Amino acid sequence: MAEEQRIAIGGIRFSVELVHYRHRQLSPDDRSLADLLHLVAGRRINLPFFCSGRTDGLATSSFCVAAADALEVDATLAAMDGGRGAGDAPPLAGRLAKTERVGTLTIFPHRHSPALLGRVIVSLAGAQIAIHSLCTSISALSLNIDFDLLERAAATLQPVVSLPEHHAPFRPEFAIRQIER
């Protein structure tokens, strides 16, 4: 692609290693995601990514937690599934899928959402980089991909985006964790 065809952006940011959860609502009365999120919030676990949509009246939601918090989320899931008698389906059976070693690649600020979104998806697909989930706003496009592919994805996007001079993807240098008082 020629230089003038590239879309100007402000930067690219990589997340820390995350664990991705995808929840599928089974019926309009299914409150399992709301219950799970309430318990996760009670444990002060941050969700650096959350996105939800509806099809045929049922929600499909994706969220990520830091890899360091995944054991606590899994303990929360086990507690939700605990106490069931034989033959009773646990509350999250058939609803939740988990993918480990995920990273979020965030492109910001883009201001050209329709053009950029399509070109990013096509470029990553051409490089055989699977997108686990994505979310966009007027200021950022966030894509969850395999953590080990973040660098390759950024290189794949070089013909699509025009970065500021001397820009390298931002990487988190520290993590902030809430503590209970």
C-alpha cells in the first residue's frame, strides 16, 4: 500500500497477558453473567475489556481479566457451580468459554472507524491471526488476539496505519491492583 493510503493513528498499545471469557446467554431469563460479574466485582477483579451484543434477544458477552486474576475468577466460577445435585446443570454449563494467553491490541485515536476496522480485520485475517473479540469506539479499536501474536499483528498493520514518528507500541510497565481495606 502506498504511504498516502495509510490511515493516521495516534498509537498502538499492548496489554499485559490476559484470560478471555466468552459468555452466551441461554434464555432471556438467564442471569448467570450478571451474577458472575457481581461476584467478580466483589473480589475487586478488574475487567480491562468487556463487550456485549444481542442476537435474537440473547446476549453474547466477552470479557478479559489479567492472567494473574484468572485463578480467582475460576474459583468464583467453581463456587457458582458448587452445591448442585446430580442431574442439575451447573449455572455456567454450555454458557462460558475460556481462552488463556490473550492480549489486547488497542489502536488509538483513529477517527476513521469504518475504514480502519475493515482494513484491520482483513489484514489480520490475511496473516492468519484470529480475533477472539473486538470493540470499537470513536477513540479506540481494541482487538483480543493470542498474546504471543501481538508483535506480529502490529507488524502486519504497518501497511494499514501511519504511526507518529519514532513510535513503538506502548507496553504496560506496571499493574495497579485494588486492595481491600
